Amino acid sequence: TCIGYIRLRASLVTFLDMSTETKTISKNKHGRLYVRALFTGYKRGLRNQHENTALLRIEGVTTKKDTSFYCGKRVAYVYRASGKTAVPGENRMNHIRVIWGKVTRPHGNSGSVRAKFKTNLPAKGIGRRVRVMLYPSKI
């Protein structure tokens, strides 16, 4: 649509403006060790949906060939719960919880992947971010 094109165009302009500025990066900063992805829904047919398999759209992946790198990688769905629980290795309790899973195979030809999680992802998580970790490495 026209509005989407204008937003895309505006973001490109701001991206180009930011790239011309010189940036200083502190030595203490660490980069992300994961790739962002979107939980787009569950595996489904025309009438039935299978909640035990989640569909993920990985950022920057647009072809089936690109997905082969991510097969077997660990996936984390991080969310905030209402009650506090103990965190392994720390003294304090917090609201953050994680559901772990694994990328199993490609889905379709446009770069989506299928992933299976230890417990099925909640439906309220559709459209939310998921972290695809860069391990285990096959290189």
C-alpha cells in the first residue's frame, strides 16, 4: 500500500542519515548472540492447526536456501509473567520466563522455518519476537 511505502521510504531515509554520522562504540559493549525472529503462527492446513509446531520468520532470511544455516539452532521465547520465580544461578527472583525450542526445518519457499518448543507457545505470542540463538554451530 501507499502508506506502507511511505513508512518504508521514511525509515530508509533515517537509516541513510544515521549511516552518515560517525559513531563511537565503547569497548565494553557486547553484540547480540541471537537473531531476531517473529512468531507468525502455528503449522496448519486449511481446516486444522497443529499447535505443537510454531512458524517463525527470521530477520534477513528470504529464501529456502538461507534457512539451512538455522536448522538445529536453539530458539528462546522470552516473556514476562505476573508472579516472580527463582532464577537459576541468581539470588533474586524476577518476572522473566523462557520457553526453549529448536528450529526443525524450512517451511515453504520464502524463508520461514518450523520450530518445536518444550511446551507449545501461547497464542497471545503470535506476532511477538523470538530469539534464534547462534548455537549449536555446524561450522
